[in-house]
Amino acid sequence: MSDYLLLTSLWLVPLIGAGVVLCVPKGSERLVKYVATGFTAAGLLLALVALAIYVGDDRANAPLAERAAAIRVVSWPASEAMGAGDVDGNLVIRRDWIPAFNIQYYLGLDGISVSLLVLTGLVSLLACLASWGIEKQVRGYYALFLLLVASMTGVFLALDLFLFYVFFEVMLLPMYFLIAVWGGEEREYAAIKFLLYTLFGSVFILVAILILYFWPGDAPAGGFQAGTFDVVALTTIASTTGYYGRWIQDWVFVLFLVGFLVKLPSFPFHTWLPDAHVQAPTPISMILAGVLLKVGGYGLIRLAWPLAPAGAFDWSYVVAALGVFSILYGALAAMAQTDFKKLVAYSSISHMGYVTLGMAAMNLAGGSGYYAYGVNGAMYMMLAHGVTSAAMFFLVGVIYDRAHTRDLDSLGGLNDAMPVYGAMSYVIFFGSMGLPGLCGFVAEIFVVLAAFHYSVTLGVLAAAAVVLTAGYILWTIQRVFLGRNETWKDLPDLTAREIVIAAPLVVLTVLMGVFPQPLVLRWMSPSVDRVVQGVAEGSARNAAGPMAESRDAGPPQVARAR
Amino acid sequence: MANDIPLSWFLYFAAAAFATGLVGVLLRRNAIAVLMAIEIMLNAANVNLVAFWRYGTPAPGAGPLPGVILALLVITVAAAEVAVGIGLILLCYRRWRAVDVDRYETMSG
Amino acid sequence: MPVNALPMDLRDFLRVAPAVLLSAWGLVVVAADLARYRRRDAESRRLAVGRLTLIGVGLALASAVALFGIDSLAQSDAPRLDRLLGESFASYFSRPDGLIFFGTLASGLPTDVLNVLFLTLLGLVVWTSTAYAFTDDLGEYFALLLWATVGMMLLAASEELATLFIALETMTICLYLASAFEKSKPRSAEAGLKYFIYGSVSSALFLYGLSFVYGLTGTTYFDAIGRVLGRGGHEGLAGNLVGGAALLLMLVGFGFKVAAVPFHMWAPDVYEGAPAPVSAWIATGSKVASFVVMLKVFLHALGPWSNPSNELMGPGWLGVVVVLAAATMTYGNLAALAQRNYKRMLAYSSIAHAGYILVGVAAASVSTAGPEAAGAVLYYLVVYAFANVGAFAVAAWLARDRDGDAIADLDGLARTSPALAVCIVVLMLSLIGVPPFAGFFGKLAIFMEALRQGPSGTRIVLAWLVALGLFNSVVSAFYYVRVLKAMYLREAPSVGGLQRAKSAIAVPIVVATVVVTACGIVPSPLMDLMRAIARPMLTATTLDATAVTDATPAAGATARPRPVAWTTPSRPE
């Protein structure tokens, strides 16, 4: 299959699905559900195909910059052959889109994006299955759902800053409606809060993009074209030239940071998340926690750090401290909740703190070894959290469907009534807690390790947070599953459909904990390491004076260490 | 020749007339008076145009009479404006039985 | 010395065929209404007169499209034009200056494109007007719409101040009357009178400023004014009292016409009071024409005064326009937040949009892309106009079924008319500026032109202006989303809700949606077209005008670059 077809259909298939769903005649709601599920499944299948090509083909897993450089930009629709200018099988395509401003239709995949793409495919398929209980305006729901999936996929595919921004913005609207129409009682408030927070955040991102495009107006040294939205070229410029001076990088970094921290979310931009989660219907909560938050993390790792490495270095301590604070704050806030869903929402904030911390723990002394641990950990945390949080929200939804309450104090003793549900929940909750052997542990250990080598204080605090996490998770398990409670003893256990939804996530939680290397890191961390390398070079080039106090010699890079 | 009266006199006169008109528009509340004030402003501009034409050197290729022609056009337009204005004022008068512009307030915000 | 160097050519009338056709058709409509349709019952009479008007608009549109075809052929394939039209006509149409009637009017591609735009919008507005009964004087009403459009077309084509003034007055006088046409509502009469007073005061201010420009330069032709001012000596605001007064007065005049803060007070009342189709025409056609001519006057004629000392707050109109733009978009958006009335909200939103467009006007004068930068403004205008025609068709719908125009009247529309509700969502999103709809690309193009400039003192200030504009678009989301909320999150009233929209309402909404979506997903063709026509539009030069500079060469004068008109610029790399 040609790259053009593959990469385009990745985001176009769900979009077509949205159109098809709208064309289904009224009254055939079952058909709508089948069609939507079919299209989502096709999306997952395509993502898996892309992953297989990426892992299996040497042309595809070469560094992104090399692959991008091999491509001639073709103005379209001038070329008769769709693939003209492409190098087939390297998973990068680019076409002119708005030539007046040098904006391109530029898609590409590397280890970072392909992993998140597969996560998107998986979570959206499961969320689609979880939506079978929706009865209100089914066609509209599924159309918006598929539109959301299409735009999220597009975000992970885009390599043109402008295209990225377009997909990023398109995500907002379906999400707004999905919360505002199908949500709980306070849905309007939650939806508008989500919309405005994210809109404000995206303005920051747009300003940063425009600065990168226009600064300082003439061509930089080294043969790069000025006025470009090309992420790959800008990354190379940032890491290999001093084109963007330190002052401007500080600004760009802060703008990107604020924009993506809103999405992530991190303290102090997190307040929309608990509201949105509590009000959103269960499948949308799954998408929100499982994929949408990752868009923020992806923006950090793909744009904020690589495009402004020196700025990132200048701000690293502040950001790392923010990450640690988010971890602690999220955990403490989770502990104080009595609403099951709100608890899970705050745990998301806490977990996303690890992503921030892992990115910001920029100990660059003696090479970028420990820093690579941190960023790998951050990426792994995104995947692990994508799996566990989607599962947690689903499990909360299951209990809410049956008991019609999310009040932790009135729940209890569910283990007796629903043993299968209990067993699955234990695995997921422990995975989220970071029990060794489950997926969360791998991520946390990487991040904490990097944090220790960056700043002992922050490292200790981050490690201490693990205790808090264990605290609220175990306490929740105790309150929900253990003990005896006559009220709930007749609740039915999971249905077959629910098991089908939860099982893959449970299995992944275990597999990702036991086989992190062959399953994910093998193909993901080379890309991550390249990002780290670029950031390290860029900040070394632009930063004045000693980079960091030399504590010890750096370890070998993660990819090579194994 | 025109040296008897300097150009600036005409301009000062026009400025004074224009200011009178502007003050009238801003201060008067009677719609008819406002209409008259607008006419004064238009005519002040006419004085300017004719004076500039009489004292200035026309740019080559611009033709000999642009200022006067412009003034004539303005007079025509002003007439049309008065007709429309009176029509609208009458319409409002029929509704409110008043020509006071402050009385017309069906909308706000 | 000859009275005028340019010969009058009767063939010039061919090139204003759309305007001529529309003027005559206005009379036809009035006569036909009086003679044939008056005795019919109200409903069928309205439809019949509307249909007759639409036929005229269609004829004019056809002539405009034909002219567009001829003019683009003259540019791209002259021999073919020779074969089609014969030698003499072909050479007439491929005359490089394209100015007609003694150089007072422009013709050629820019004019053709704008005429097509005006006539398409007019077609939609006329169609909307047949949606409901708001007046008995149908013939006069439609004739006024047609004649207002004649004013707009001539205004956008004018190359000379007297022509500009006449066209401007033609347009606005017709619109004053049309606003007062809703006989059953006192507020309509009030809107007409308010519009008249504010409009004619602004005309007087503009005319007074115009007289000074004439006095300073001795000419009324845009191009000649530009040449004279380009020689230096009249530094605008700081140069002398007269120049400064002229500049400020003209700015105030245009400020009123485009509803820029602080000259906006008429807009909300007029938009609310006038019948919905008239509001639509004031918000779109009149605004587009005013902005086009503002671009011409300020970039072409007064271009040398834009920023002579290369500092933003130095003498020149750039700084004033920047301040106006900032005030306009901020005030418009903040005031719109408080509105519960749909038409009033659209009025404030259109004030805010005027602010964004003023950013574009400022940007076009400093952008390193040259006159093409004004293409961003034109693109914005097109997109804005279509989105607003659609939005005001919704207002007509409300007026028809609810006899009101509160946003709350839209409650539950998503249930009763799901397809049109989706269209309205698209229109609102485009107005907010959410990708992938055209409004976003319009805003972006303007902002990017504002940032695309050489290193100078204006750079940082314009960057802040752009940042302000971006945050303003977020603020605007608040009130546009209110419309979406009403349609999707509220229940429709059990009785007296909106009925099914007939074609008069549905067609404008759907057409606007299609345009806004298509120009968003594939923005390049329209953007390129607009950039291509921006240069000839802003540099139209009379053939003998070189004599003006040659006759009086000022020592050390820096001649402004005089590109030949009619070149389609290739895309800048």
C-alpha cells in the first residue's frame, strides 16, 4: 500500500465513517452502531498496519529527518501520479496545501507517533463498544465520535505545524458536543469550561507557531528555508543551529508549554478536567483520559522540547517542579474525593505529572543518558496511562450503570457480588498504582530514576508520591470492593460485551509490565532517543555557561543498554 | 484677481461653518435641525472645494474644473439626502408625533 | 491644453454592463410591481416580484461573469480573444490600464471578481427577502436593493474621489430607505433615521477631508494623489494641519461606514431595527464595498502617508489604524458578550470583524509581500460576507416564525431542522475562526501578513496586535457558542417554534455553508485569486499619468514603484 493511501486513510476513514453514519436512515440504531464500530475497527487495523510497516521495514524506521529529506514536495493536484515525489514505504508524505504561506499537507510517522496512533485506535474501538448503551440521538453521537477519532489521529500524524494546529482545533468541537449533549447534569458548565480552557491554550500554541514561522524573517544559515511550518526542518534548525536565539526560545517554549499543559493537564491549568470527566459519558471519559490527554503530552515531546531546546533547558527546573507538584497535588486531591469518577480524574492529573517531570528532568551532564530515561519514561507513562485510565473510567462507568451512584462511601462489598469485575479492577488499579510487573511501574521507575539524577529533592518527592498513589488506590479498593454491603449483593457481574471491552486493557496492563522491551521500547525508544539527542544538542549549543553540574558520568542510552 | 482675498480666509470660513454644523449635529435634538446642520457641513466642504479650485494649480491631466464639478455633484447629492432625510423624519414623526431624536428609543443595549 | 487627455469611449458602457443592467432592472421591477402584481394576494405578489428581481440579478451576474471571462482571456490568451471578439474589441479589452470613463472607474479582473461577489450576495439577499412579509411596497424595496448594489459596484470600482463620493452616497441613501421599510415596526423607522443621521454626518466629514486632499494635491485621482504625495512635502498627521485634518477626517468617515469603534454606535441599532435581509446587505455588501474602497484610498492614494518615518507611532495613518483596529475588535467582542438578541449580537460581531479587517489594512501597508498582502483582506471579506449572509438568513427565519430575534428563539432547532442546524454550526465556527473553516484561514492570512514585514519599529507592535486578535477570537467563541447551545442543548418550545425553512431561508444558509467549508478545506484557489487581483486593484494607473510625474519632477523624489497593471504575480517563494 502506498504511503499516501495509508497515512491519509488513517484519518480519513473515521471521517468517512462519520459521514456514512449520518446517512444511515432514521430508526436503524443498531445499524449505526455496527457501522461506527466497523469504521473504528478499520482505523485500529490501519494503525496496526502502520505499526507493522514501521517495525518491519528499514526504510520506515530510519530517522524521521532522513526520511523527510528524501521527499520532494509535490504541489497538488499537479502530479498525475499520487505517489510522485514520495519514497514508497517510508511513512512520510508531503504535498502543497496553501502555497501562499508555504503550508503543506505533511504527514509522517515515527516511533512516538505510531505508538500513540495504535493507542488511539485501540481506545477508540473499545470506547465505541462501550457506547452501545447510548440511546439519545445515536446517529449524532457516533458521527461526532468518529469525527473526534479522525482529528485525534490527524494530530498524531501531522508534521506540518499548521496542519497539526488544524487537527488540534477540530478536536474541540466534537468533544464539546459529546460532553454538552450526552453528559451528566452539569454538562453544559463542564463542556464550556473544557472548550474555553482549550481554546485559550491553543491560542498560545498558535502564537508560538507564528513566532517560529516569522522569526526573524530572513533565511537562517545552513541552507534552511525561512518561513516554514515543517516540524522536522524546524527541529533540525533548533538542534543544529543557533538560529533561534535563546531569548526567543524561552518565549516559544513557554507558549507551547502553557498550551499543552492545559491539554495534559497539569497544575495550574487542570481544573477543567475533573468537571469534564465527571460529566462526560463513560466512553467519552475513556477517550478523554486515554487519548486526548496524550495529545498534550505528544505536543510536549514533539514540539515544545525539540523546537525550543534552550528555552526548555532554561525553564526545566520550574517545569520539573510543576510536574512533581502535579503528582503530589493530584494524588492528595484524589485521596480527598468521594466521587469515584472524580477520584480517577485526579489520579490522571497525578499521572500526567510524571510525563511533565520526565520531560523536564534535563540532566544533560555527561551526555543525555539519564534524560533519555526520563523521556522514555514519560512516553511509556502516556501509553500505560492510556491503557489503565481508559479501563478505570470504563470500570467506573460499569458500576455507575448498575448502582446509579459513584459515591465511594455508599459503595462497598462489590467483590462478593461481581467477582470478575473485581478481579479485573484489581489488575487495572494496581497497574495504575505502579505495582512491579504491571505497566505503570516501568514508566514510574524510569521517570523517578531520571528525576533523582536531575535533582535529589524532586526525585525524593516524586518517589514519595508513589506512596500517596498506593494510599488512594488501596483505600479506594477497600471502600469499593471489600467488606460487606447488603445493598449491592444482587448486582449482576460483567456482561460478555463488557468483558470484551475490559479484557484487552487488562491483558495489555500485564503484558506492558512484563515485556516492556520487546513489546514497545524496542521500536519506540530509538525515536525517543533521537528526540532527546536533538534536545541535548540544541540546548548545549544555545545555553551559555555550564549546562548542569556534573554529578557523575552518564549511563548509556536506554536503547543501547538493553 | 483673487489676490484681494487670501485663500486662508475661505478656509477659515469653511472651517467655521463646518464646526457650526458639527456642533449642531452633536447638540441639537430636533431632527430637522440636525438635518440642517448636516447641510451646513456639506456646504462648508463645497466652499473648500471651490476655493481650492480657484487658488490652486490643477495637476496636469486633471482637467480644468474638478473642484467645481465636485461641488456641483455634492449639491445634487445633498438635495437627494435632504429628500430622503425629510422622508425618514416624517415616518418617525407619524409614529411618535415628535421630531425629537431622543424620543425614538425602541432599542438599547 | 486639452480638457482631458483621455478620450471617452462608448464601449466603456459595456464594461459597466452589470451596473447598467441593475439600474434599469430596478425600474422594471417598480413598473412591473405597479402594473401587474399589485392586485395579487400578498404571498404570490411577494414571490413574483422577488422572482423578477432575481432574474435581473441573474442577468447582471451573467454579464459580470462574461466580463470576467473576457478579461481573464485578455490576460492569458490574447489571440483567442482576437478571434472571439474581433480585433478592435479585443484590443480595447486588453488595454493595460483598464480604466474607463476618463480614468474614474477601474475595470478588469478585480472589478469583475468583486462584481460577481456583490451580485452573488445580492442574489442570496433578494432570495432571503422573499421569505416573509415585512412590507407592502415590494417593487420599491427590491429596486432599492438593486440600486444600492449599483452603488456598491461603482464604489468598489472607483478610482477617483468624486466618483467615490457619488457611489458611496448612492449606496447609502438606498440603504437608509431600505432600513426603514418594515412598516409594522417602529424600530425599523428609528433604524432608518439613525442610519441616515450617522451616515450623512460621516459623509460630510469624509467630504470635508476629501476637499483638503484635493486642495493639497490639486487632483482627485487616486493614482495622481499617490504620486503627488509620494514626492514628499505633506507629511500627513505631523506634516501640517491641513494634511493631518484631511487624514483624520477621511479615517473618521470610513470608520463610520465600516463601523469601527468609536464610530460604531449606529450599527447595533440599525442591524436590529432594519428588516433582516437589509441588515444582511448592510453588514455584507456595504461593508465589503467600503473596505475595498478604503484599501484603495489608503493604500493607493494615501499610501505615502501610511508610515513615512518608519516608526509605528510616527506621523502617518498606520498608527491610527492600529489603535482603531485594537479598540474595534476588543470592544466589539466584549459588547457582543452581553447580547441576548441574535441580530444585535451579529451587529457587534460584525464590528469585531471590522477590527480584524483593519488589522489587515494596516498589515497590507507594511507587509513585505507588497500589494498582494491586501489579498488577505479581500479573502477575509469574501468569507465574512458569505458567513454573514447565511447568519442573517437565520435572522429572517426568526422574524418569519417567531416575530422576534432573541437567541433563545433558536431553542431546539437541532431537533426540528437538524441539517440546517449543522449548517449554522459551520457558519458560527467560521465566524469564530475555527479550522478547517474559511474564517480561520481569513484571520490567519491577515495575521500572517501583519507579521510578514521587514525589521522595523512596527514589528513588535503589530505582533502584539496579532496576539490581541487571537485572544479576541477566543473571546468571540463565548457568544457564538451561545447560538450552538440554544440549538443543541435546549428543548424546542412545544408550540410556536420555528417552522420548516423554505428555500428562501435554506438556500442562503446552505450556499454560505458550502462556500465557507470549501474555501476552508481548499483555501488556495480563492486566496490566490484574491492576491492576484489585489495588485492591479491597488496600482491601477492611467496611461498618461506618467505625464504627471514627468511634468513636475521633484528633486530627490523617490518614485514609488510603478508595476504594470495586469500582471498576475507568481507565488512568492
